[in-house]
Amino acid sequence: MTDTTDNVVVLDSSIEDALNFDGLRLLAVASSQEARISIETYLKGYEGVEYELLNQREFEQHGVTVNAEIPDVLVLEVKDATDAEVHIEAIRAEPELEFLHICLLMKSPTKNAIVNLLRAGADDILSLTPNEIELSSSLARSTVNRAVVGDDRNAASRRRTIVFIHASGGAGATTLAVNSALQLQKEAKRFGGNACLIDLDIQFGDADLQLDLPMRSNLFELVKSPDRLDSRMLENLMIKGPDGLHVLTSPDEPLPFDALEKSTVEKVISLARRHHRYVVIDMPITLTSWTDSVLKAADCIFLVTQMNVLALRSARRLIDTLQEENLGGKSIMAIANRYPSKGQGRKISIAEAEKMLRVSINTTVPSNFGLLINSLDQGVPAILQQPTSKYSRTIDELLESASAKPATQKKRSFGGGLFKRGDADV
């Protein structure tokens, strides 16, 4: 980020461009006098920064807020690496603090300590008395990230995690997940970010085939060394798909579902959410020890079913099972996939299906056997093959419904005019 010549530190252009800190909220926690003096000296010189400076005891009573709002940056003095890890774990465990930029102040950290703390979730590690260049660089990085995710201060509304589940094989959930992820990648690029698709069917997942990817992710690395998991490792495991979509595929060889620890899956999702504007997760049919963790992390849960008695009965049983779990008040949105048109003959109506499921059917996805078979055979998703088809427009509608916020939040369009297409159909 910087270059030193004759003991003069020069910021590169990316930092210089990001030195506008207007509206930045910062909470600094420092107990030692030297750290407090250093921080306050420089913060007073940053116009537009709203900040509070607390000691450790005040921090424990005050919490992570600035004027009752979550800050953009936390500058935290820690005694050692162990103390730092305790703080990071507690902070990252809170969903509303998931995207908080954490800057640690440490006295003489070792190289190993720095690596481990970055893996644990810290964003920067600075000296105990950071100079203006160090602090400016860290604030600039937080500002760049803030610009990528937009001006909305509510971290939960910046990014979305959408989970597709299904109660029976052949429901078409993976196909919907793949096409949705590609459409969200297009949307994310408008804001300078990206989307990712996580295939958690680690036994028989086939998202890679639908995207015609050249290889699969080596998830054995997660199984063998879950403690090594950090942002860099996760990104290295992901495969680049069409339009820059990042994909964590299922492995080459099937894994037992308990091979992935619950804590590992939770960390995968947390890291993915921090670095991707949209996260789409395709779940296996089997219920696992980590199913509830995935669903609790979701902003939207889509249950995909077909419109026949066997599929609807399986879907009803899955809904009953999931509703017995505490999902944090999240609702399950049902999708009727491969819904036949009038000319194709309908046997079960939407009203009858909703009565069987005891939940509303959110979206009906039209049956288009020819398009989807051709898509699967060629490894080119339908939304790329025929972006103006009725099927593709239904994906838009599906994602619009996923943008709905809880009643306590203001509803905001998921992308405005992006999802408005032409009138062409297949």
C-alpha cells in the first residue's frame, strides 16, 4: 500500500483517492496513555470522522456503538494475540458486526500472530502507537470496502444470503440456484462487487457441471485443516465461473456430511458474506448437523418443490421438521418449479398445493423442458442462453421477492430496473 524513500512514507494512488472520510463512524478503545494520545492526535485531524475514544472498562459497558449506531471501524488496543482472538471471536459472532472493520493495536506482534489474527477475522494489525500513515491506510481500506457495498449503513441490508433447499431429488433447486447466482453476479458488478455460489451438497452436487467449470474445489482441505480457513483460503478454493461468478463446488469424491464441522460451515458463510455482495447456497436433500446454521444465516430461504403429491408430501414433512427448529423467525418461501401451463395440463392447483404445504407458494417457475435440457447438456445456464425467456424473467421475479426486508426495515428494491426485461418469450 505504501512506498518508503529516504524514510518518507508515500501513499499510493488507491489510498490517496480514498482519504475522504466524510461520514465515517469510528470507535477507538485504548487503555494505555501512549495509545490514547496517538489515536486522538490523529483523529482530531480527520474532518468528517465521527468518533468516540473509550478505555476497556468503558467499552465493556458501552458496547460497539457510536451515538447508538454501529460504527464502520473499530480501533482496538489488545494485550496480546490471545486477548485479540477473544475479542475478534465475540465480535464476529454478532451478525450485525459481521462487516465491521477491525483494526488491532498491538505491541510487537510476531509474524505468526499477525497471520493468525488476520485469519481469525481482523482487518488490520497496527503498532501500539500508530502514526498518521498507518491509521490513514487502515481507514482508507475500510472506506474502499464501504464504497463497494454502498452507502447503506445497515450491514444486514448491504448483502444478501439466499438458500435453496429441496425435499426430494429432481426438484430443480440446483438449477434455480445456479441461474439466480448468475443474475445476482450481474447485479453485484453494478456496485463494484460480486456474487458467489456455494454448493453444499458435498456428496452429489453438480453446480460445476451446470456451469461447465474446468475443475472442482478441493474441499478436502477444509476437512483436513479447518483451522487454516481464512478469506484467502476460501477464495483459493473457489472456481471462477461465467461473468466472474465465484463458485465453491462440491468435491470430486463424495464426502460424508459430518466430515464438515458445523463451525467450519458457519465460518465459510461468514467469510463469504464479508467478501461477496450476494451469497447463494445450494443445500443437499439430507438434513445435517449444520443445516440449521445455514438456514439461520440466510436472509431468504427458498423451498423448491414440484407440483405432484409425492413431492408436496415430502416438502410438507421438511417444512414441519424445519419449523420445529428455532430459525430466528425466518420464514420459508415455497417455489413451485416446472409448473405446467394451461396447455400442458394441470392436475394440482396452487390453492390445493398451498393447503397441503400450509405455507404460501411464493413463485411458480414455468416448465420449459427443451430450454433446460439444452442448458444442462451444454453447460450454459438458461439465463445466459435465453436472457429474455419466460424462465429467465421468472428468475428476476424470484430475486425481487428475495429483496423483501423484515417489517422493521424499510423495503428496498433489489435492483430496480435491472430485472425489467423485454417482452420476448420462448
